[in-house]
Amino acid sequence: LLRAMFGINAVSQPELVQSPIYPECLADSQVTLPLKPAERVNSTGSGLYYGCFVQPLEDFRATLEKSFKEEETEGSIRKGLGSFFKKFRKRSGSLIRPAVKVDKGSPIHSFIRLFEPLVIRALKEYTLSACATLQQQVLSLLAQLIKLRVNYALLDADQVFISYVQKQFEYVDAGQIRAGNGVVVSMLVRLVQHAECYQREDEEKWKKLSRQVIDMLLPLLAKQQALVETSFGLDALRTLFQSVSEVALHPADVLLKTLFFPVHLGELLTLERWLSMVLVLLHTVAANITEEQLLSRISQMNIKLDCLQGIVDDSLDSSPNEMIDTNDDQAPPAQLFGLFMLHVTHITSSRIVRFSNMAFTTSYQDTSFLVKQFTSLTLFATHVFMSKRYPRITQATALLCHSSPTHPIIPEICKTVNKIIPTHPLSVLQWCKVLQSIGYADLSYWYNLIGTCSSEDKTGESTMNRETVRQGAILLYCDLLMDKEE
């Protein structure tokens, strides 16, 4: 407590924090102290390039690495002596388990009968009293008797007590008990006193529960019935998929079926829920499945390009059939996966353009979460193309822009994204980073970006945004030229 107090005080005093002598009170503290601007520049970097391209990608990779670390930790739990002792306890427990039948003439039976009046009185008082303390003591008594394998169910033959308890749960579910959320939380907190609640030795139950959660959640995500409409919900859903057992995520068929499930994107909420599902599943696939496994499952599941035809968005000026040859059944799985990412990017950018044009109308809708989803999508694509863990997908996607003529979906996305230069410059630069990572070298496109802040635009309100795009495009084009030199 004292370390925390002095740590907070030190943070509020920059002259103390930045002094050459490090405060002794913070020697073992976990408080993170702020750095001077110069030190922050030297340690992490700064500037437009770092803020737009380096730092977001580092943060994304750090989030992705958490999944790998948790996977290793869970794997270490399953191995070693822990598994041996778990099996030993199961076998020994089966050997010393008492017999089900009890001899009524034995002395222990007479002692058990002495508790019957007490239990009868306790059950009666529970149903008649409104005292929470008394009810807690009665439940504790019954829990202790159950642990001792004593069955007093016959004393509640009329089901009065058990019906009363069930009614209490129904009232909580229906919200009829005031502060019902507090009741549920307090009940869960009481379980903390039992060691069984926070030990992770029962691997089978964890796997079974993980499978049940995933089996229940995936159909809801596929039908946009899971209410993931905020950044908090997206982070919570991603954390959930990181926490479940790896067994629940294999084979990858269940994830891929949900990912390519047909959908009709109408309202903005439907699109946001669908994008949340796509982002989480892409993140999960990247963390748990290798490229070879991913492409193998796509091929064996016979997923073709016509699956993109099932992703319908009325806001698109052109249908998927006009940009993607859905009759080409010979497209390799790597190209299919690359086209899927591009198609999702096209849908998202088109919606951002549509709602940006409605910003000053009565039908304006908040698209901040949609823009964040677009950023997450472009970061994932950049990670795939630059991590060298997906060479076949990267090569297949790069061929789309290097072919003659260029695949129509890429110029279409570029045309769409350019429309949001005055309003969302960082989103434009994130897409440009994707193009740079696959070697898109269309001179007319890059020259157009570099010349976005022309003389006629200098008096407009969006001059700063256009200048940001221009400088960022220059940096990325220099990177592109350096890559070609290598």
C-alpha cells in the first residue's frame, strides 16, 4: 500500500521522477513512470512513420503473441507430473470411496439420525425467514453434509425447500429481486473460498466447457445474433477465444464454416457484428493454425470462390461477380483467402464512404467503431503479408496486383479509399501500407496520392488531412522503391 501511495505521488512530481537518483520507494514498485520526451523518442521512436505504421503493427503483433504464450502455458499444464498426480488421485479416490449402502444397524447410522431434527428445522427456517445470514448458514450446513456424502433428500420429500430455492433463481433471472446482479456476483464470490474454483487441474472439464462455449457461440456469430457492437465487445470476444481450450478450436472446419457463412449486410449494426466475427476468427486462425493447415482445410472443405457471392452488401456499387470470377473453380486456396480479405476490405471501405457522405444529414450514424474495425482489418492483412509465416497467401495476393491487367478488386478498393482522404487520412495510410506490403507499384495511384494536397485544396478545411496522406504516401513509396532494389 505504501509503495503504491508513494508511487502515485512520484508520478505526480515530474522533477522527482526525472531526477538522476531513482526514488528508493519505487525500487520494487510496479508503477510505470513517464519518460521525458527525449527519452521516449530515443527508446520507441516518433514521427509520422512510427505513429502510423510501426507502432500500430507492433501493438497488433503483441496482441497476437499473447495467444501463443497462453497456448504454451496451457500446454505446460497438461504435461509433466500434474497429469500423473491427477490420474493417481482419480484412481485412489475410486478405491477409497465408501459404499453406497449403509448398514442401518451400524453406529454411524445412529449418529446421522441425530442430525435429522436439526436439518428439518433448518430447511423450514430457510423457507420462512428473510434473513440472508440465516439462509447462508443453512446452505453452508447442507453443503457440508453433501461433502460428507450424507443424503437428507427424504426429509424434503414434498420438494418444498428445493422449489423455494429454484424460485429464488427464477426471481433473479427475471430481475424481480432488487440488486439481482449483486446477488449473482455475491454468490460467485462466495465460491472463491473453495480451492477447486481456481485450480486448473481438471483439464477434461475445461476442455468440455470450452467446447460447449464455442459450439454455442459460433452459430450466434454467424447469424449476427451476438451483440458485439463496440470496441469493448470486440476485445472481450477476442479474449474469450484466447481463453478457451485449444481443443475447442480444432479442427479448423468449424471456424472456416463460420467465417465463410453467407450473410446479407443491411444495417450498420449487422455489418459491425459481422466484421467483429471476421476479425476475431481471423485472429484465432492466425494464432492457432499454420498456413499449411489453413490452406489444406480450405481445399478439403471444397470452399470455392462462389462463397464470396454469398456475402451480399447492397451499398456496393458493383457486385462480387463483376470483380471476382466466381466461375473459376481452379483458384487455389491461397488466392481464395487473399480475395476474401480484399472483399471484406472493399465492403468496409464502401460503408465508411457512404456514411461519411451522410455526416451532415439527418440520417447520420456514428462510424467510429467501423473505422476501428477497418484499421484492425488492414493491420491483420499487413501482418499476414509481412510476417513471412504466410508465403503462399502473400504470393497469391501479390500476383493479383502484378498480373496484366491488375485484378479489378484492387483498383476498386483504391478508388473507394481515396474518397475518404479528407475525413479519414490514417485509414487511407493503413490501406496504403497493405499495398506496399504486396508490392503494388501502380505509378498513377502513388503519384495521385503524393499530389493530393494540390494548390486548389489549400484553402479547404481538409488541408491537414490531405497533407498527412501526402507525406505518408511519400514515405511508403520510398519503402516500396527500397523493396524493389533489394
